[in-house]
Amino acid sequence: MNDLFTFGLLAFTSFFTLINPLGTMPIFMTMTSELDTRQRSQTARKAAIVAFFTILFFAFSGQLLFNFFGISVNSFRVVGGVIFFIMGMDMLQARLNKVKVKESEVRSYVNDISITPLAIPMICGPGAITNAIVLMEDAQTLAQKTTLIISIFLVILLTYIILYSSSRIIKLLGETGNNVMMRLMGLIVMVIAVEFFFSGLKPIVLDILHSK
């Protein structure tokens, strides 16, 4: 039971920090500034739904992708660790990449921004996709797989709530609060990155040594 709780906690915290809904808020507010409250809520809901099913797709098709391209889980862990570390470094320095949209272009694709770039790649980015594939491979039992799906759902639900309430949250935290929160999450992402990197590198090095 403790192992299941630990796995669920790892899944929840890693997805929350990688999706980083608090860091997405300012971008979401900018891109939906022309919308009223109802339209903004619809945009956030659609983005959350698309992101949830995209993450699940990669989580369950990860093994097929590995077999098709001849990729090992450990290699993916190493690459994922590098991606996480770079993202964490950007977050730690409060310079997370933001999608820039010209004001003149917002109206022309307002119906599509919920899918891209909001759902993909802002919510469901390379970090979240990598995390989903690796954690699904680590989930050996049905209980762990169910826990992983529930964790993803809770993070996406929390992301929707944060985006829906973004106007009030940004005012409450202020610019300094947003930067502090982003740096804290960046530190957590970097720690997860180190764990992923060495958990993938160790078996690869051992295989090389045994082959000799």
C-alpha cells in the first residue's frame, strides 16, 4: 500500500511540475484576453480534455513506439532526464518558454488555440509525454496503472481549475509570487530529472560492462 501511495505521489507531483499550470496562466490570460468569461472557460475545458487524452495515448502506446523504433526504456529515461533538467533550469531562472501571439492574430484562430498551442504543447508538452511513457512502463500492476491514470486526471483537472481561476490567482500571487512558484517547481523538476537520468544510465552502463 505504501509503494502504491509513493508511486501515486510521484506521478502526481511530477506531472504537476512538468505541466506547470501556474506558469501557463499568464500565457493563457494573454491568449484569451479578447474572450468573455464563458468563452475562456470553454477554451480551458477543451484544452484540458485534449491534453488528458493525448497524454493517455502516449502512455498506453509507449511500448509500441519503443518496439517500432527499437528504443529501450532506459534510453528514453536518459533523454527524458535531459529534457526535464533543461525545463527545470528554465523554470528555476523564471524564463520558461512562452508562446508568443500577436494581437492581430488572436481573433483569427481563437477557436483553435484550445488544441494548439494550449493543449499541445503547453499543457501536454515533451516533458509530460516522456513522463507518461516512462511511468506507465514502471507501472507493473493494474493498481499502479489505475493510480497513474487517476493522478493524470487529477493534475489535468487541477490545471483546468487554475486556468479557469487564472484572473484571480495572478492578482493574488502577483509577479513576485509567480516567479517564486515557478522557481520552486523548477527545482523539483531538476531533482526528478536527475533521478530519471541515472535510473536509465545505470542499466546501460552495466550492460556495456557485462558485454565486455
